[in-house]
Amino acid sequence: MTRRRDPDDARPIGAAWLAVLAGTAMLALAVSVGLTAVVQIGAARQATERTAAAQRMLIAMLDQETGLRGYNLNGLDEFLRPYQQGRADFGQALNDSRSAMEGDRNGQALLAEQAQISDEWRQLASVAVTQARLRDTVHADATGARQRKAVMDRFRIANTDYQRLIDERRESREAGLAWLSAGVVFALAVFFALLGAVVLRRQRQARRAARRREAAYVARQHDLGTGLQVARSEEEAHEVLSRHLELSVPGSDAAVLTRNNSENRLLLATEVPDDSPLTDRVADVEPRACLAVRLASRRHEGDAAAPSVLRCEVCGGLEGRADCSPLIVGGEVIGAALLRHPDPLSERQDRAVEESVAQAAPVLANLRNLALAESRAATDGLTGLPNRRSFEETLKRMAAQAGRTKTPLSALALDLDHFKSVNDTHGHEVGDEVLAAMGALLADLVRASDFAARIGGEEFVVLAPDTARDGAVALAETIRAAVREVAVPGVAQVTVSIGVASLPEDASTPSGLLRAADRLLYAAKERGRDRVEANLPVGESEPQPRITS
């Protein structure tokens, strides 16, 4: 998958880039000179067209005057043709001039003045033509001729002013273009003078920015290492890695996948939103369903917009893009880090993901091995229940919680009846089967909040928080009845004696609670075994077995 370059990743400009910039500057100089020449040619052409239109207006007026004079002299209609054609030519020339002077208020004003004078002259000319047609003989119209001459002189003056304005506009534009050309050349010269300094400054800034970015990246990775080193559990380390990946790739969602203790299932090691499709996909899936685990040596990248031939059962088809990196330690894949993000990873983000996963993998492996070792140290290998060490820690914790919340805590001390004779008669293997069956039964009967442990030999104990003495006795009776139903090949029947004690009725300390339960257990043994003993109030009958869910 193509990595995008970081938009703020400024890099020093080399000699090749300097050559490109210099060539670009020379090209800009040539283009500016060429454009200036083109603009000058256009300005000259425009000025010529304006002058030609102004002259056409003057010629049209003169043609009208010549035609009218000839008609007045001989009365022939053919002399009116130049007069009529001159009127049409004037109108066309006036329109052309107005278009050429569009936006020029002074030019439009001079054109309006010429149009007004032309209208005055045409009115006088129309009167002269009408009078000439009414006369039968040619007659000189001296008064009208003088009036028309005066008007025509005014028109010549206005036309001359207009042509002078055209010349001024042309000269001003040519001067402006000359200054523009000089300014462009000067600007490019300044650009060349400053280019070297700017490039050197940019190179220094780019190097400083690169050092700052690298320092920030190293600091983030150091924070990751610190967070992983101080993590108190594998679960906390998973959360540290997940949060670090999400901070490294803004807008992303990260999840850590790990193998179960049997290494035959893939589990979500970090929390995901309730509506996340990962919850269902990882509910019951084997590790090799994840392509990152299967590929092992490299990261699997998926894109919903560009599906691949090989589809991952975990992240395949998820919205957006997905990067799944295997967590590898000593050539063994212990899990994977899944990162979902909307946009392609940048080069820096890709590096962060790769190095973060590589940095976290050995720490996660060590924490997992430590957790397994602690679990084995606190677990009875035969029954799978917690051992005495774990029981003592739990008893202190539950007693402290009961003291804070002012709630009762009950302890059930259990001992299998005649267990030594089982070992002597049937052998230790059968005895181990009895113990294992007892462990499975307790694990099945107690509540999730209860705690059952094997504390030695055939001795077991159950802690029932938030349970008063009568409830604890009911639980004990339930266990005693269930033990009688345990079937072990070769053993006639298995029974258990149970002593029940509660805080604060029977003791005030954790050790006192256990001693009280032991004393009642011995009492049950002395009174015939296969029974429950508790310090019940006078007149209270023994409760019926408790039904547990």
C-alpha cells in the first residue's frame, strides 16, 4: 500500500531543485518580456483603431458637407448620395468609437459632444435640403452655409480634442508598459538576489524542523517504553499500546488481539465500542483466522475500497483501512495489533506503528509469562482451584471489604470424610480423582462473587461475601448434598464435613474467622461426619440446601 508523505515534512532543497528554480526564473523573465511586447502591440493596435474611427467620423462629416454643397449648387439628387452615405458612415464610426472607449469617461464625453454637434449640423442640413427642394431654381443659401460652417468648425475642434485624448491614452499606456517591463525585470533581479538566501534559510529551517519532529517522535516512543515498563499487568500494557497507536495515528481505532492460554483461540485484549464488529468476529475464532498471525513475518493491510483476493476473517471488509501487525517474540506470534483508520498512513505514522509494535511485543510476552507463573503459583495443579497462598490473600481482602461496607462475610471449612482410607484402599490415583471431582463441584456451585480454594490435602474452604450465617449454612448444605452425588469409579460414596463461621458474629479478624470455621469442622467430624456445623441461635433449625444459579 502506498504511503503518503507528511504535508509538513519539509526537506532541504538540493542542487537539482536550485537548477529548476533558476530555470523557472529565466522562463518567467522570458514570458514577462514576451507578454509585455504582446500588450504593447495590442495597445498600439487599439490606439490605431481608435484614431481610425475618429478620422472616419471626421471624413463622414466632410462627405455630408460636400454632398450638401453640391446639391445646393446644382439641385441634382445624385449629390445627396455622399450626404446620405456620410450620415450612415458617421453612425457606424461613432458606434465603433464608443465601443473602443468603453469605460473611459473623458473619451465618452468627447464622443457625446461630437454626436451632439453632428446632430446640430444635420438639423441645419435637413432644413437646407428641404428649402432647396421647394425652390425651382438654384439659389444660394448664404445664411445657412455660414451656420453650418460654424457648426462644422466646432466639430473639427471636438474631433481634434478627441484624437489628442487618444494619443495621450496611447502614450500613457506605453509609458506604463515600459515601467511594468522594467519592474518585472527588476523584481526578477531581486528574486535572483534573494533566492540563495531564502534557500539557505529554508534548508536550515527544514533541518531544525526535522530534528524537532525526530525528537518528538523519540519522546513519544520513550513514553511508550515507560508505560510498558511500569504496566502492572498484561491487560494494562495492552491498553498502553492501544492508546499509543491511536495517538500516533489521529482519528484511528486500535485493538490488541492475543492468544488464550491454550493458544487455540484469539481474544480481544483491549476494550472496543459495544457496536464494534470485532466483538462478534473474535467471539470464537482460531488464531490463524487473522492474516497477520498467519503471515507472521509482515503486516497485513486491508482496504474496504480495494478488496484483496485473500480476505482476513478478523478485519476483512471493515469500513475504511485496517493495518494488522503481528506481535512476534523469538519467532513466535503471541498476538496482533489491529489499527483501523480512514486515510492512508503517512511515512512517519507507518514507522511509528512498525516500531511501536516491535517495541511492545517482548514486554507483552514477559508480562504474559509472569502472569502465567503467578497464576500457576497461586493455583492448585490437581483441582484447578486457588491454593492456600491465594486463599490467604483473598481472605484479607474480603475481610477488609466487609469491614468497610459493614456487610457479613462467611467462611466454609470443608474436609472430605475418610479420605485417608480412600488413598490406602484404592491408591493415590483414585484419591486424586476424588479431589479433582471436589474441585470441579465447588467451582460449579459457588457464585461468581464467592471464592473456593484447596488449602491442603483433602481440605477446602469457601468464602461467601455479603452472606450472613444462615445463608452460608444453606450453601454448606447444598454442597454437602451435591458431594454425596459425586460418583468416582471404585469409591462407594464420597461425603464431606463442613464448618460454617461468619464475620462479625463468630470472629472479628480474618484469622479468627478461619479458626472458628475449623473448630466447627472438627465438631462436625466428632458428631458423625457428613454434616454441617454452625453456631446457630437457640431455637433456630438447620436451613434447607441453597439452590444456586
